[in-house]
Amino acid sequence: MYSCQQVLVGKNPELIAILTFLCEQSHKLTNMGIYYGRQLFFKSHKTLGKYDLEKVYKKNNHYKILYSQAAQQILRTVAESFRSYYGLIIAYREGKISDRPKIPNYRKKGGMATVSYPKQALKLKDNQIRIPLGNTCKRWFGVDSFLIPMPSNLEFSSLKELRILPRNRCFYWEFVYEKEVIVKPLLNQENVLGIDHGVNNWLTCVSNVNTSLIVDGKQIKSMNRWYNKQVSTIKENQPQGFWSNKLAAITEIRNRQMRDGINKAARIVINHCLENSIGTIVFGWNKGQKNQIELGKKVIQNLYQFLQLDSKKE
């Protein structure tokens, strides 16, 4: 199985300039691929093949700026999104899903997108990973590659892909690697744990083997409330859509806190199931609960934030 590990990129101005340029070009190439895919579908009701976009944009400047294998990966990801959309359209027409899917839309102007390098494009040199640049980057920046440290807890031989992730005006290295599959424990599938998500009691868990637990949500709720208060203060008297470095910084901190809280809550639940041989988990899902219940504005706001957290669980 594959897993991933993210590492925050340090504040190196020269490296940040290169990463910014690469991710901006990825953003533009992605939008070009989306444009072609949309036009193809609207005019002929056809979907993209895996290599179609590469044939169309192989001589394009945005394609040639990036390292060839990275550019290919970007366009193949776009093609995959359109094939998924086409599959969902068929499912919708056959009545297998209730909501009509939306065709992939353009990314916002002036943004940045992920750049992915497959293992074949990477080399290990003195415990550092060499990341190659395209010919245009070589001419403009005067370098043909750059080096990043290899994480001490990973083996280069297990690495499958390296991604450059732009997020909230920060950059992350995401190492995708092959992880040895641990033999699954023998659990009783008839032992069931039911989970109801709320606010103060974030996860209320009860099983049919006389066990129960509650994951407290007050700390997560408090962090959310403080974040919303900061955002409200900064955005006061500002135009709609206002964003700043300060907002990006506190949003990134908040997202890290939420991700850490979600992972810890999931681990508590999984450990409980392992200890009690519970092989089935049922998570409560009430369609329309975000916008079709009347519990008061304050309660709805808190509940909506927690439902967003639940939807981000991996």
C-alpha cells in the first residue's frame, strides 16, 4: 500500500522563487487541460484519454517550462478528473447517484497547483534528493536542478513520487512511498461500534459488546472559535474576497491543529476497536443536516464546522 509524509519547506528565498514559478506554471497548464477537456465534452460529448492532453500540449511553452515527466503527470491528472466525471454522469443517468455531478471547472486566476515528480525523475545524491528542472527553467534560473534532504525515516528505494504542494502561501514536500502491509488483525465483524458526531461531545461511540467512549470536542471547538474571531477582526471593513499573509498564516496553523486533532481522534477509535475485537464501524450520516434543521444560528455554526472536520477524515 502507499502512504505519504509531508514536510514544510524552509524559508529559502531562492528555493521559494523556483517553487513558486513551478507551481504557477502547473496552475496554468492545468487550466489549459481543463479548457480542452470541457470543450471536447461540450462539442462532441467525448471524454479525454490518458495521453490525449500530452499530444495536444507537448509543444506548448507551459509544458516545456516544466520537467517533462512532471508536465505529463499534471495533464494525466486532469484527464483522470474528466474520466471520473464521465463515469459519474453515467451513474447519474442510471439512477445510481441522486445529485448531478459538475464538470471539472477552472482553477482561480493567479493561483498555484501541485507539481508531481515520479520516482524515475529523482536521484539520491549524498542523502539528498535531486529534483530536475525543465530546459526553460535551466536558462532562466541558471540551474538544472535543486536538492532537498531525504527524510531520515524513509528509504529512497520505497519512494514512489514526490509532490510540491502550495498551501496558504507555504510549500510542502509530500513524499509518497510504499509501505509494507501489516497483517490485518482478526476482528469479529458482528461486533459493531456506532458513532454519532456532535459538538461538545465530538464523537459518541457505543458498541453492541457493552463498551462505549466519548471523544471530547471542546478543545477543537475552542480553536475553531478563536480562528473565526481572528478572521472576522482582520476582514473587518475590507472588500469581499480580501486575503493577506496574516490570514494565510493563521489559516495554516488552524488547519494543522485540526488535522492533528482528527488523526488523534481516529486513533482513539481504532485502538478501542482493536482492543475489543470490533470489526464494523457505523458512522452516523443524516442527509441535509447542515442546512435543513433548526437549532439556532450559534448551534448550527458550531455544528457546520464540525461536520466539515468529519468530511476531511482520511
